Amino acid sequence: AAKDRGKHRTARFSPELDQVAAEDAGLGADLRRAVDAGELHMVYQPIVELPAGRTVAVEALVRWRHPLRGAVPPSVFIPVAERTGLIVPLGAWILRTACEQAVRLPAPLTVSVNVSARQLREPDFIASVRRILDETGVDVARLSVEVTETAVFDDELALASVRALRAMGLRIALDDFGTGHSSLGLLRICPVDVLKVDKSFVDEICADGPPAVITTALLQIARGLRLDAVAEGVETPDQAERLHALGYRYAQGYLFSRPLPAADLERLVADPVTV
Ligand code: C2E
Ligand code: MG
Ligand code: MG
Ligand code: MG
């Protein structure tokens, strides 16, 4: 009993230096069982066309309902999964589940799946993606992967994986764009179809400061390079209006819809969100 108590206490109360390791051990062990225990599920957030709000795609986002801790956000457990390597089997489950969902969605809706740096560096990653595509029978044209600038920055292995995914016919989205290394040179060496402009810029789009200037400039870059641009984290009608006025065609955010369980997707498609 003392041991059990100790295990739960370390995760919360250990000194800061041990905290990361303790959290990893506690959460990591639980996470290892979570897939088989059915504690994970995917939700899907609409990406809409401005200004009408017609859904053109959905982003797949993982959720974990821990039996004791309740909902653990991906911002907490994805980093643990990356540090412990669990992201490899977890990422495969995520991709498979998202592909199974993509097969059921009415065309031309596409599904966008987040892929982490660690997955991209895994030697077997591309083979595993190929297997999942084959087994689920998903049309690759219905699939995008989201990678961050940081994941591919200065990393030849990760870049090679992104190129291989692109060669297989998947679309590549650069996620949280503007928050990572933001090397514009990346756009020369990494195949990209979509720029996802980070919420931190969108948050301040209605003020006349640097974020608004950057959001405007990023759209010009996207246009020049013939990429789609998606504004992330749109929460207010003012932001949506401003983005539309700037020329943004695609947006995502709570204003349009929270991430939804798979069962709610079909209804959403039949009955578009209006703002
Ligand atoms: P992300 O890929 O940039 O995903 C967007 C995040 O912003 C999601 O948080 C989404 O719920 C949230 N969001 C969308 N619209 C709004 C809004 O209007 N306001 C606010 N405040 N938030 C909004 P979530 O699902 O908690 O995911 C956080 C991050 O965790 C993701 O950022 C992604 O980096 C990672 N993640 C989530 N699911 C997966 C996954 O299946 N695989 C991997 N590798 N990473 C994932
Ligand atoms: Mg994303
Ligand atoms: Mg994002
Ligand atoms: Mg973001």
C-alpha cells in the first residue's frame, strides 16, 4: 500500500527535477495500457470555408479519458508519449482510427492527422503508414498530415519521411506556423500544401500590431507559393470577419465548432455551421 501511495504521490509532489521522469513513469505506464483498455478516442474539428462556414475538412485530435485522472489533455500526454517512445504505437492507432473515419466521411471531406517529430524519425514509419493505408483502404487524396516546423527543422530523417508521405499522395500541412523556428527556408526544402497559421497570431488579428502584420504577410507567402492557408483558433465573429477581409479562405476554431465525436460528423456535413 505504501508503494502504491508512493507511486501516485511522486507524480504530483516530487521535486521539480524528478517531476518529468515521475510523470513519464506514471502516465507512461497508464498510457501503455490505454489503447487496449479503450480509454482513447478521436474527436474531429471542422476546418471551414470563410465566410459561409461550409466544412471542407476535419482535423483528427486524440482524447484520453483516464479512469482515475479523468480527461488528460494531449498537451500533457503527447509529450510524455514522445519522450517514452509510446507515440509510435499510439500514433499508429491514431492514424488507423482517423483513416477508418475518413473512409466513412462523404467526399470531398478530408481528414488531417497530426504526426509528431518522433514518428517522422522512426525508421519503420513510412512502412507502417503504407500498411495502414492498405488495410483501411482509404483514398490518400482524403488524407493530410500535420507536422510542425520544429519537427522538420534541421532534421533530414524527418524531412525524408515528409517527402515520402507527399510522394505517396498525402497532403502536408505545416502546423502552428509562425511559432517554431519559422525558417522561411523550410518552405524551400520541405514539401508543403497547407500553412496553418497559429492561434497566437489569430488571437490578436483585430489589433493593429505585429501579429496582424504577420498574419497578413503569411497569407501573401501562402498565395505566392500556391499553398492553402488555414487560420487556427478562431473564437470570435470579429476575427472571422477580419480574416475573411484579409483574404483568408479557411479557418478553424471554437467559433465554428469544437472538436466533435465521430458520430456527430455526418450531421455537421449535412447541416453546415453558419456564423
Ligand atoms: P494542434 O494540432 O495545433 O491542434 C489544435 C488545438 O487547438 C486543439 O487542441 C484544438 O482543440 C484547439 N483549438 C481549436 N480551436 C480552438 C479555439 O478556438 N480556441 C482554443 N482555445 N483552442 C482551440 P488539443 O486537441 O488539446 O490538442 C493540442 C495539441 O496536441 C495539438 O495542437 C497537437 O499538437 C497535439 N495533438 C492533439 N491530438 C494529437 C494527435 O492525434 N497526434 C499528435 N501527434 N498530436 C496531437
Ligand atoms: Mg494540428
Ligand atoms: Mg495547429
Ligand atoms: Mg496551434
